[in-house]
Amino acid sequence: MLDEDTAELIHEALIQHWQPLRDWLGEHRAFRLWQNGLRQAQAEWVRTGGDPGALLAGARLAEAEERLAAQGERLGEGESGYIRASLERRAAEAAERERQRQERERLQRRIGVGLALFLAVALVLVGLLWWKWRVANERTAEATRSQALAELNEADALRKERGRADARRAIRHDAGGMAEPLRVPPYGPEVDDPAGPGSARLSRG
């Protein structure tokens, strides 16, 4: 049997180390519970032939990564391999997301460049169409002015031609009056009469 001094020492040791022991037991129990869940997940992964959908993800994978780093020696090889496979899948998914992000950025850049080229070509075409429209309007206006000027010139030429024709008719009319032949009286040529023209008309009467 223990004497009184020995019993008192054991009692004091239990009092001093009871809380650390309780903490250790609690942590050990939590680890075992987590490990049992890990083993069940690993067994499901093995049963499905390594289906990626059966790997750890999210918060469960984050906890498993911490425990692998801190307590990896307490895990079996299969358990550690299962966690590493989950970490590799997470890394592959992150790499795929990064690849898709870069692809979207490249696509957006290509779309931006394409839109810029399209706008540049559209502006060039609009400018070309505007220039052609302006040239056509100027040609139309020039043709209108030329036609109006031609019509004015034609009207002026007609007026001048009418004036010349009127002048020629007037000249012919004047010339015709001057060249009218002398009329011969029916009773013969007139004889100078000292009495004058009046006496001749009386004698014929």
C-alpha cells in the first residue's frame, strides 16, 4: 500500500497535469474523429476507381492540408496519398481557371482590336462616301451652272440673230423703196410746159 506521502505526491501531480492531459485527450479524440472521416472518404475514392469527384475540396481539403503538414507522421500512406491527390486536383483546377482567365483576356483583346479595326474601316468608308457625295454635288452644281450659262448664251445668240435679221429686213425694205421704178403716164411722156405742172394737168383734163 502507498504511504501517505506518496499518495499526496500523486494527487498533486494529477492536479498539476490534469488540464494538459485533458487537452491532449481532447485533441487526440478530435484527430481520430477526423481521421475516421478521412478514411471513409478515401475508401469511397478507391471504390469509385479514383473518381475526381470523390476527392477532398474546399474547407475539408484545407483542414487536411494543415493536418498533413502538422501531423503527417500519424497518417497512413494511403491517407497521405489521398490528401496529395486532392491537392493536385485543386492545383490543376486552379491552373485551368487561370488558363481560362487568360483565354478570356486574349479573346477580349482580340474583340477590342477587331472593333477598333471595324470602326477605323467604317470611318474610312464614311469619309469616302462623304467625299464622293460632295464631288457628285459639285459636279451636279457645275453641270447646272454650265447648262444655265449655255441657255443664256443661246438666248443671247437668238436675240442677236433676231436683231441681225430685223436689220437685214429693214435694209432690204429701205433699199426696195429707193429702187422703185418711175411710173409712165398712160397719155405719153410729159412735155415741159412753161405754164408749169398745173397747166399740163388742166390740158389732160
